[in-house]
Amino acid sequence: MRTFDFTIICAALLGLWSTGCGVPVATECPRAIGVFHGRYTYMTGTCEPALQGRALLLESDDPGNTVRKVNNLSDVVTTEINLIGCTIGMKQDITDTLGTHKIQSLMGDLSVHDGTALSGQIYRTEYMPDGSTVRCTGTYDATYTRDGAVLGGAAEHALSH
């Protein structure tokens, strides 16, 4: 299983360390379950403001670290989810249909608000056709809301559309 960059892990550990003693730690968080679709507000960067993200599937029996791969007609979307307290660390890599050339990566930490909404900052990297040269980067405020119409096994089908 792939893991996040060393810098992200260090930043998360630094955040935990910096909370100090006596600070209440949330032990119960609402569980986000379902298919979530994002809306993005451009903040900074060199990519154009418009961003078409991909759905996030969160199931009730997911372990703390989950990797899912969805093969579409035009690309492959690999999503890695890491549950850290009331935060969901998310990374999506979109590649060509062979999985050899990256098209776009999205990465960020999303706060769970009430089980039906997630929000945070998403960092976008787009790649040139060679799949390794960075074309542009951008930072977006993201809000993900649950698609209430999709339940159970139909969630996988919804991700491919």
C-alpha cells in the first residue's frame, strides 16, 4: 500500500505534538459514510480556477487506511484515504487508462463536520502528457457533500459516472 509523503506525515505529527497538555482531544467524531462530491473555490496557483474533482467513497467498514482504484473509460482514479481523528487525509491520483502517466493529483486534509459534509484545502497538481513534468499547481477551498441518493453497492457504480 502506498503512503503519503514524508513531509505530510511530519506535518501531521507536528500538529499533534503542538497541541500540548491539557488540550481536550475529540474522541468521538461523526462517521462520514457514502459518496461525497466536491465543490472547489480557487485560492492561489498557476492552474486555471476551474477544477473538476472526483467522488470520494467512504464505506462503514473501511479500515483507517483505504486505497480504491476505479477504472473509467478515459482514465483510472486511485484514491487513498487515511482517517486521523476527525480528519480525513485524502489523495487522488488520476492516470491514463494504462495507469502509466499521471494526469492530475489532488491531496489535502478534510474535516468531518457531521457525517454528511467534509471541508478543507485541496492541493492540485496537473501534469504534462509525459506524466511526470508538472504543468501547473493550485490551492482550493473544498467542500464535499454526501450524495444521499446513493447507498450500499450502488456507490461503486456512481463513482464510474
